[in-house]
Amino acid sequence: MGLMDNLKAKLGPLKGKVGDLAQQHEGKIEHGLEKAAQVVDSKTKGKYSSQIRTGTSKAKDALGRLADSAEKDGKGGGTDSRTP
């Protein structure tokens, strides 16, 4: 078995737990991403605003995919912070 196979085997069970946490705390995580982006943007004096927005957007998309996968798997044990 190769290194990547070993890593996938060991990290596979964690995906569900990470998805559950992402689903439960999605709003807080998004708020943290926004706050971090603002701090970095101010520290760089707006020089990299476009790249920061792109990175923040991609991080939010990944967070949404994690939360959605946990919801589809039926493993979402917490309350959903999103309003229907």
C-alpha cells in the first residue's frame, strides 16, 4: 500500500466528523473567514484584495460542500444554523 493509500485509510473516518462540525458551525466559520480576510487586506493595504476575495470565496465554497456532504450522509447531529 502506498503512502497516499495509507493516508486516505486513516483520514477517511475523520471526514464525517469534520463535515458534522462544518454543518454545526458554518456561520461562525464563515464569520471567521471574513474577519481574517479583512485583517489581511488591511495589513497589505489593499494590494491583494482580489486574491484575498478569491481565496475567501473558495474557502466558503469548500465549507459549504463539507456541510452539505454531512447533511446528505445523514450525519448532521447538530442544529442547522441556516434558515430554511
